[in-house]
Amino acid sequence: LDEAYRIVAMIPSAEEYLALNLSVGWRKTSDRLAIEKALSNSTICLCALQGDRIVAFVRVIGDGSITFYIQDLIVIPECQRKGIGRKLMQAVMDFIKTNAAPVAYVGLMAAVNVEGFYRPWGFTRRSDDRPGMDMVLRREE
Ligand SMILES: CC(C)(COP(=O)(O)OP(=O)(O)OC[C@H]1O[C@@H](n2cnc3c(N)ncnc32)[C@H](O)[C@@H]1OP(=O)(O)O)[C@@H](O)C(=O)NCCC(=O)NCCS
């Protein structure tokens, strides 16, 4: 069955993580050790596997109790729009609900055209008086 896949809690290799990011046009550091540290410090990594090939990925970062951020949700282009992203998101939300304190914060950064994808789980856009802020820190080598 070509469509069959399973969702497993698994840390991908740095190469697999980079290939997933590259497949959706996201540039990431290619520092292997930095990626391995980042993935192993995550609250959980979930992969959708077709055979032994990772076709989708998501991880949760945070304190594992009252703060959770959903990070790096990626479905490889050839597998998009087949329900895999929704299944993976559902698995992530199940994990968070199982592990969260009675009141917990769940955040994520959405691209403007992907906002609608997250709404079914109750995510709403932050208001203008609660702006999200960020930066990219670059240490010159
Ligand atoms: C966005 C992404 C994770 C969605 O996963 P997917 O497997 O393609 O989506 P699904 O097939 O599970 O779609 C689930 C539902 O969300 C909707 N949806 C999918 N992509 C959407 C998008 N970009 N915007 C709005 N709704 C979307 C689908 O229409 C579907 O609803 P329906 O069943 O009523 O039609 C995936 O397309 C992806 O990895 N994109 C590139 C990377 C990215 O943008 N990641 C998100 C970071 S913010």
C-alpha cells in the first residue's frame, strides 16, 4: 500500500532533518552537532514513516509542562494535501494534552497562508497589542 504510513516518536538524523527542511525551502544551519543537540533537547520529535523513509516531521520544544511550542512541521511536497499533516498535528496535540499541566501555553509560528491549517485545534492569531517578536542570532566564526 503506497499510501500507508505510521507515526512514531523518533529523532531523525541531522541529514534527514536537513533534507526535510530543504524539501520545503527552509534554510537551516548545516552544523551537524548543533542539529543533533537541538533535536535531542526537544520535548518530543514525531516522524511519519513510509517504510523507513521520513515523509513528515514535527517536534515540540518547551518545558514539557506549562509551555509548549510546535516547531518544524514539515510534510515533504509529494506527500502534502493527503491528510498526513493533520494526522501529525493531531498526534502532537494528543502528546501535549497528555503531558501538559491543567493550564498550559501552546504556541507556534505560522506562515500567513498556513494559518487556516492550525485553526481546527483552536489556535488563533495573536492580536496587534501582543506582537510576536524574534531575531536571528549570528555569531561570526
Ligand atoms: C502546511 C502543511 C504542514 C500541511 O500538511 P498537509 O499534509 O499538506 O495537510 P493535510 O493534507 O493534512 O491538510 C489538512 C487540512 O488542512 C488544510 N490545509 C492544508 N494545507 C493548508 C494551507 N497551507 N493553508 C490552509 N489550509 C491548509 C487542508 O485543506 C485540509 O483541510 P480539508 O481536509 O478540509 O481540505 C504542509 O503542507 C507543509 O509541510 N507545508 C510546507 C511547510 C510549512 O509551511 N509548514 C508549516 C509551518 S507554519
